[in-house]
Amino acid sequence: MSNYKTVFFTLGILQVILGVFMLIPIIAQFIYQEIDSSFFGASIITIIFGSLFFLSNLDHSKKLNLQQAFLLTALSWISIAIFGSLPFWLSNVEFSFVNAFFESMSGITTTGSTIISNLETMPKGILLWRALLQWLGGIGIIVMAITLMPIMNVGGMQLFKISNNDSSEKILPKSKEIALRLIYIYSLLTIICGVTYYSFGMGAFDSVTHSMTTISTGGFSNYNQSLGFFNNIQIEISAMLFIILGSLPFIAYIKFLSGDKKIFFSDVQITSFIKIIFISIIILSLYISFNNNIKLDLRSISFNVISILTGTGYVNAQFDNWGNFPLVIFLLLMFIGGCAGSTTCGIKIFRIQILYKFVANQIKKIIYPKGIFILKYDKNPVDNKFVASIISFIYLYLVIFFIITALLSLTGLNFITSISGAATSISNVGPGLGSIIGPNGDFSSLPDISKIILTLGMILGRLELFAILVLFLPSFWRN
């Protein structure tokens, strides 16, 4: 166990930080005169547990090997979700533990699915805590995707190594420098987003919470109608802009500040991401324009395409009333997701790109058996190991999706709720489809067993599947 002191030391630090953040909603409780002991009690419990981990592992080696990196990744997200549920569970709102854990996991994984059916009547402290969880989850996934995932060789993420000389023994020292830059950029974008919302008429409290859930592409809102509550085109345009900014690879921001001023126009992920947005908007617009039963609304189409593709989950219209074809498009967009190294989830743009190039090369080899075709991504050759990693990830992603769908159907959910619930959990989107968990629905009426299955899907999707599943392989733990 001594080999894992660094893991538990880091877990202790993360829990202490989480406990400190639990004190922030107390400010909202004082301002809005909704004082109870839930946040203070949860904070004390979390800080005590974190301090015990921290103090009992002070003699750690300050190094992480590959096994420890996987273990730290899984335990950090699970423990934060557990302790993050305490303010919900201890509050006067009477959350069951399953509901509290579901809401916390949905927050920290930036999924945005909620079991709260009356958001307008929720205490401000609870609403602020939901936003804080998503904000912390957003920066957590960015740091993890850029510093840990490439070294862990998860699903082709090794393509995004900062340096080819990275080794597992050098994870922590390099991570600190990169993480600080990412936190500065992430915080600045959040502040600018909040100020923009406020300048366009959103109240101060709503501006703070929605800015955190926008940049994190989490999608938690303070209203059952989501951003549609405001019915403000300026707010919606601002949301689309900042959702896109949160969906871009954050390493691109660092490169931009380091002098690469053309990075946002030359990065193949970013250009493909923007193309998918425009193509989806055009397809849906053409479909609706030829459908006499539905009114063409480019504002709603654009907003919901961007929100669903990025996994944000904000809505401004009941898109499940647009017909069956748009639902298929939205289901596909849920799977695609945004860019690697951003706050988004899903399969990711780069994997779709490489799979497309791989298939194209296979077709060329059939036509020209003696030809030599080198698969390249962003002008760099991609070897078979990377391609195999990506294909296995996509295969496993689809298999787990079908397993979750089947399990949900066994709990008594109908087909559309089961399939969209599985998609929205593993892709960390938020709302599903249909009358129960659709755009203006929630997950409160689902059986507890369904909620537990969905939380499992959330953590698997957020941590790129392999980061969790590999821990259950005995061979992984053998030296």
C-alpha cells in the first residue's frame, strides 16, 4: 500500500479543496436568508476526511506510475461525487442518498441530468452548489485530458502528448505548470461569460451560476425551462459562443497565447467541429422547411444543435416535437461530442476523423492492392497502435451503450427513454428524448436502480471508459 501514498495524498488535497468550495454556497444562504447547516456540516466532514488522507501520506514519493495514474483518476472522480452529494443529502430539501449521488455525479461529470423537478423553488445554496460542481468537473476533465490521459494511452489520447519525451514518472511536475495555465484561462472565460450574461439582462445570481455551467458545457440551469426561461436572443447567442469556446481544445488557447495566432483556424479538430455544427443546422433547417407541420426557427435549431453536440444540455425549445428525423440527428450528435482536451465528452471529433481516414484507406487498398497508403492526422503519420486503440474505444463505447440501454429497459423504462437515457449518460449530455427525460423533463420519476445505472454510465463516459474498466483486470495490477 506504501506504493500508493501519492494517490491518497493527492485524493486528500482534492477533498480538502472540495470541502473549501462547499463553504461558498453559505454566502448565498446568508444573502437570500436560507441558512441551514448542510453546507457547513458537509464541508467539515469532507475536510476532515481529506486531511486524514493528506496527513497520513506526507511521506509520499511525489511520483506516479501508470497503475497509480489510473487509480488516482478513478478514485478522484468517484470520491468527489460521493462527498459532493453530502450538501444535497444533508439539506432541508429531503434528497434520498441515491438522488443526491445522482445529482452530484451528474454535476461533477458535467452531464447535466437532474432529478430536481421544481428548480424555481430550490434554495439558492443548492443551485449554486450544482453550478460549482459542474465548474470544478469542467476544469478537472480538461487537466486530466491534457496531462494524464495522453500518458495513460486511453483511446488514442496519446496523440495529444505535450512532448514525446513524457514518461509516467514525470506526470506530476509537468502537470502543475500546465494545470495552472489551464485554470487561468478557464477562470477568465467564466468571468467574461458571466459579465456578458449580466450585461444582456440576466440577474447577478443567474449570471454567476449559468456562466459556470456554460463554460463547463454542463448545462445545469436554475429553471425547468433551462435557458429558454429567459427568452432572450442575446443571452442565447452569448451561450452558443461560450459553449463553443468551452468545447475547443484548451491546449489551443495555450498555443495561441504562446504565439500561434492561427491555431484556431489550422487545428483539424476545431475546423471539423465547426463544420459539423453548420452541416447539422443546414440539414435540420432543410427538413423543417419542407415539413408544413413545423415552423422553421433557425434560432432554436442552432442553439439546440450546439448544445447537444457539445453535451451541454441547455434547451430553448421542445425539439422532441420536431418529428422523428431530428431526434435521430440529435442522437448522433450526442455520440460525436466535441474536441479532445475540452470540457465536452462523447466519442470526440478526432476519433471520428481517424476512423473515417482508416475506412477510406481500407477502401483504397481494395481498389489498389499494391498501393501504399499512409494514414495521417494533422499532417502527422498515425501508426497502427493508435488506430487499434481508437477502433477498440469506439467498439467498446457502442457495446456499453447497448448494455446500458438493455439494463434500463429491464428496469421498466420504455424504448425511447432507455436508448436516449443510455446515450445521454455515456455521452454526458443531460436531457434525453421523450416525454419523461426529454428537453423539459427530468429524471426524478425513474426507479432508483435506473438512476444507479445512469450514474455508472456517466462516470464511464467521463473517464473515457478504459480508465475505469482497466482497474478490474487482474493482469493490470501485476508488476
